[in-house]
Amino acid sequence: MNAKTVLPAVAMTAVSMVLTLAVVMMWLGAAVPWPVALVVGLGIDGGWLATLAYERRLAAQGDHSRTVTAVGWSFGLIATGVLVAHALTAEHSGAWLAVAWLPVAAKALWLVHGLWERTALTPVALDAIRGIQQEARDEAAVARARLRAEAATEETRLTAVTQAGARVARVQARTADTLAGAWSTLERARAGEDTGRALTSVTHRVTPGVTARWELPVWGPTDPVPALETAPALTDAEMDALVEQIRTSRVPALSYREMASRFRAAGHSASEVRLRAAWKRVVA
């Protein structure tokens, strides 16, 4: 995996060093002896290569030196400056300016390679990460499938309940219509003049002196329910005394809700309006 970043950096470094040496030889060779130009070119490339090698050694040890990095970038900028100066004085300046950025580009590639190495993971860690991601995707897919299945089941249940309710409503409507028709028929028969005379004649023969009255049937129990005796209404003074007695029966005094519950549990009856008015008069 390191080859993806180290090979471009090595290639760019080699091209920029050859180009720098060639430019120095052509540019300074006309003004100084060629051995001097060769020494200058090799010095620039050698200094850059030495700082780069030292940076790589520190990176392998997990260390970093800002001073070495600054020196390396200085040699790169010097090489770029030489290329730019040569391009400005050469005949085909555009072509030389197009390749003047190669030293800086080589340093940038080595920077990218260093970042790659600091963030690189082992195959075991990558496999673990892929396994975690796959597990998360599987759980999300299972959760989505479960939700869709539950939604479909709920929709089916609601449809069945709705249809059953509609059938029950239709049956109840038909039954009510049938009962209403039967009740109407009985009412017409009861109110008919001829029916009344016929029933009177039949009843008169069975029980002389009795005129029968035909009542409609009653659906349900017919046992009379005795009327409940209503207790006499309490006066305001009596109600105030009862409210005060119940409220102060405990320490601390009861709240209105507790007092009202105890008031009605004792068998007293009063409207909510009167009871609340008595509470306000007692508490005031």
C-alpha cells in the first residue's frame, strides 16, 4: 500500500534533482568552470537528499523535527528559485517555468507520503473495521425489515378489524330496521279500532265486566324499583360546620379534594357548587 505514495514521490524527486543539476550546469557553466557548476548543483541536490533521508529516518522512529523539515523545504525552495531564475533568463521561459515547480511538488509528495504512513492501519485493524461496518449494516437491514413486517402486520390487523366492525354495523342496522318495523306493526295493531273491539269482545266473554287494555310488550325486567328516599338538603350553616369538621379532622388540614371525598363517603349529598362555596367560606 505504501507504493501508491512512495513511488510517485521518488520519481518526482529524481526528476527534480536531474533537472536542477542540468539547469545549474547550463546556467552557471557559461559563467564559471563546469566543475564549480557541478559542485553547486550537487550541493543543492545533496543537501535536499540528505535532509529528506534524515526526515524519513525520524518518521520511521515515530519522531519529527521541525528544524530538519524547515531545512529540507529551504533546499527545495532554493532549487525552485534556481529553476525560476533560469527560466526568466532563458529564451523559452514558458517551457522552463512549466517545470520549475517540480522540487516543491516532490517535497509535497513526500509530505503526503508521511501523512499516509501516520494514518495507515494494519490489515487486522482494517478487517476489524470492515467487520464492524458490515455488522452495523446487517443490524440496520434487520431492523428495517422488522419494522416493515410489523407495519404490514398492523395494517392487515386494522383492515380485518375494520371489515369486522363494518359487518357488525351492517347486521346491527338490519336488526334495528327489523325491530323498528315489528314495533311499528304492533303499534298500528294496538291503535286500530277494529283490533280494539275484537280484543274487547274476547276479553268480555272470558271475564264479564272487564274491558281489556292491550299494552305493548316491555323488553326487559318488569319488577318495580322502589323509589329512593332523598335526604333533606343541608343548610349553609350545617354544610359549613360539616366541611370545617372534616377539614380539621387531621393535621395538617385536608385539601379540598380529600375533604370532598370524605364528605360524600359519610353519606352527605350536595352539589359541587355548594360544596366549593362552603369550602371557601370556611377557609376564608
